[in-house]
Amino acid sequence: MIYVYLRELPGYCHEMVSQNKDGTYTIVVNSLLARDQQLEAYHHALRHIVGNHFEKDARSAEKEAHEKRDGWHRPPVL
């Protein structure tokens, strides 16, 4: 399960994602971003979850999430 929240974050922070103790995930997307930027931030966070980046060091996980952006098949927006 993934919990998603829109919250005001510092301008440099588009999103935050964390794995919770119960195995679920929480994504917080910056509410100050334009809608298209919010969607990209959300999809970026999903790439971290799908890529199991919580088992990797932060630098390589971030690099992998950016590399996979072009081949990512985005889920439909509901």
C-alpha cells in the first residue's frame, strides 16, 4: 500500500518517499509545484519504490531513478 499526501515542502524538495515499518510506503509531494511537476515528482517516487531503492545507497538509487525515467510507463492518472 502506498499513502500519498500533498504538503508544502521547501522549494528545492519536489517529493519525499519513505518505507514504513509495516512495509507500506509514504509519498509526500510538494503542493507548491505545478500539477505537471507534482505528477512527475509522484512518478519519480514510484520509480524508487518499484526499483526497491530502499535497499541501496541513496546516490545509486537516485541515479537509477533518473535513468529509468525515459523508459517508465506511467500509470494512468485517476
